[in-house]
Amino acid sequence: MILRMLAGGGRAVTRIAIAIVISIATALVALRPALAMGFDLPHENAVPGGVKIIRLDARGTTMPYVDTDGHRALVIEDASNWVAVIGIPLSAPLGMRQVIVHGANGRQEIEFSVSDKRYASQALKVAPGQVNLSAADLARVNEEKTRIDHALSRWTEPPPDSLRLTQPVPGPRSSSFGMRRIFNGESRNPHSGMDIAAPSGTPVLAPIAGTVVDTGAYFFNGNTVFVDHGRGLISMYCHLSAIDVKPGQRLTAGTRIGAVGMTGRATGPHLHWGLSLNRAWVDPELFLP
């Protein structure tokens, strides 16, 4: 019909026909991203504590197995393609880093570059007993490390509902991920989560669906909840004044996990929110909209 109008001659008719063609083309361009839209991926930042997204040369219904430092990486299907979402440890050296893909096409090695990022430092004053530990406290902390490692090593199906999360509690960030902590003048490991300042008792909500892996009272972390969101994505919520869930409980997005507090090693009420991906602590900010 449009071709007949164009062939018919008149300038007015031609302008109308061209306008129709442009309108249709614009609509198709606008529709194409929606048709191609797949999984909600995090922001990519290939730095220590960041995330690398690798689109795999693999198709079909069988999910490839991606190995990074001996740990299984999260792989999801995005617009009919398999995509690996790799968590980079804060301790990762700069330079080239390798992952190994096991798929229908056999074994494949993929390299990517880890760039530098300068994290800030922060000096804090806490009770001396929370820096120079007694023998009993040190034994407790070592036992808790084993328990935490067990929670972070969990691998389950199906995949997370999304890799764009909502902040579990409203409020400003009181310190940043990756910040070097100096307690009473002594340097400690970088901060492995996002601290969100909020009044004590503020509800803490699950950002996406998941299953409670473990709960407990920890020496440094205070009252803590671990939630498994699938395929190696584990979230951690620390310093809670109350825990409102139990291990094994299935959570929907928005379920109340507990309440903000200042249990454990904390200088004020806040939520420490950690995200572990393939057993590497990664910056939660990369997963926010």
C-alpha cells in the first residue's frame, strides 16, 4: 500500500507515506531492545572486588560449567546466550585473569584484564578486646570463619531472580566497600560489604527471593543472616538487633529478614550488607539499579 502511495505521485501523499515509514521504523527500533531484553545483569567493573561479565561462545539448553579459581561461577541465560558473571576477589592481583569454560564445545580458556582501583581508608576506635583478641575469642572467631565459609560455598539451582537488587534498608552509606579499615591504629582487611546507616530497629528486607542458609550471633558481625539466591550468589546481613527468619526458610523479595542494630563490632547502628559471588566478596553497588 505504501509503495502504491509513493508511486501515485503527489508530494503531500509522498510526505505522508514517508512519515508512516519513519513511524514504523521508529517503533521497530524501540521494540527491538524489549524483544532482546534478557536477564537483568549487574554493572560491570573488572577491578578487585568487582564483576566481570563474559558472553560465552556456547548455545543450546545445557548450561556451561565455568571455573574461576577452583570455584564455580554464576552462569545465566541472557537473550538466548549463556553469560558468565564472575566475582573478582578483593585480593586479586592486577593483570590478566583466567576462567575455564566446560561446555558442549569442550574446554575453553578465557582471559580478561583486572584493572586497578584505589579504595579509601578509614580509622576507627573500638574496644581493645575487639582488636587484640583473647585466646578464647580467637578460637571463637576461627570457628566462625569455618561456618561462614560453609555458608558461602553453597551452590543451588535455579538462578537468582535478578542481578539488579534493591537496597535492603533505606539510608546513606556510612562507609564504602573495599575501604581499608584501621582499628585503634592497626590495619585490618578491606571492608567487604556496604554499610548503610539507619536507626536501630529499621526493618531489613530481602532484595530478591532466596533461601536462608544460616543465622547466628558472630563475634565481629553480630547477629547475622546468610541468604542463598542461587548459583553462588549469597547475601549477608550483619549487626542486626533482631533476626526474623530461620535457616531453610524461603523468602520472597521484600520479606523482612530482621532489624538494623549495632551488635558485634560496630560503632553505631547500621546494616553491613555483603554479597558473595563465586565465594568472592563483591561491591553491592554494582548490583543496584
